[in-house]
Amino acid sequence: TTVTWYYIWDSSNVIPGEVTIRAKAIDLQGAESNEATVTVTVEKTSSSSGGGTPGFEIILLFIAIILVLLLSKRKQH
């Protein structure tokens, strides 16, 4: 069973530059996955619509899928 989730990050209040994001999955029994990290570059845009980093949600979804797979593989052992 896989659980899909996402997080929309409003980077409009973040100082431009590299940011490292860390994620770890913990299930209801307390089993933990290894920590996954990704480094993204935050750039300021001239858009007044809030912007954010294009494609950032896809990166978070990718990390979530990897964490779920790692955690489910860990449970099988």
C-alpha cells in the first residue's frame, strides 16, 4: 500500500539561494525510514502571484514515494 501526499511550499519569504530539505517517514508503529534530502535553489521572481519554485511539488512527491518504498521494504525484512 502506498500513501500519496504532497506539500506546497511558499518560498516567497525564503532568502534566495540553496536550501536543503530533509524528509523522513515514520509509521504508526514507530518504524522509521532513512532520511532523504534534496537541495533546491530558491530564486526570486518578478511575478506578484506568490511564485515559489517551479516543479518543487514534484520533487517532494518523488521523495515521498521513495520514503514509502524504503519503509515498506524495511517492514518486509
